[in-house]
Amino acid sequence: MPEVSKTEIGRRFFKLQREKNVEAAIDKIRKTLGPDWKLYTQGDYEALKHIIGEVWIYIDREKWEAISFTKLASGDLRELIHLGRQALDRSVDAHTAVEKGSEILLRTT
């Protein structure tokens, strides 16, 4: 069995933590929306997952914990999805997308 460096273990742990936190956030959003969640496409979900994951990477953990994903307005959710799509297709740089996404999410605190 090959040796795995501590750096690689750290990277994997970080990625798992990010995925876990992003999925928990999206689950809160999904439960809040109820049946309306079905109005969003798989592409919307992927864009939302991307932008929330990028924000998770860059935002302070204390601020992250203060975000109330259940308080996101539908307009905010659409804006996050739009930002996620722009970040994925690189029509806006990642830093700008993260800043705008953070602003939207921090409005819920």
C-alpha cells in the first residue's frame, strides 16, 4: 500500500470538510424551499454548490457559522446560482464571485 503524505491527507480532509459543509447548507436551503426546490435544475444545483463551496473556502469560520441558509430569499438564491454559473464559465473571476456571494450570504446573519 503506497504511503500518503501528510499534505495529501490534509488536502483530502479539507475537501471532505468543504463538501460536508456545502451539502449541509444546501440541505437547509432545500428543506426551507420544500416542494419549490424541484423548480431548480441540476445545473442550478451545481452552480449553487460551486459558489457556496468557494465562499466556504475563503470566509472566516465564525462568519460561516453565523450564516442562516434558511433565511435566504428566493431572489438571493437566484443571484447565488447566477454567480455560480458565472464563476463556472469564467465570465466573472473567482474572487469577485466569492465577494458577491459572501455579501449575499452574510445578509442572513
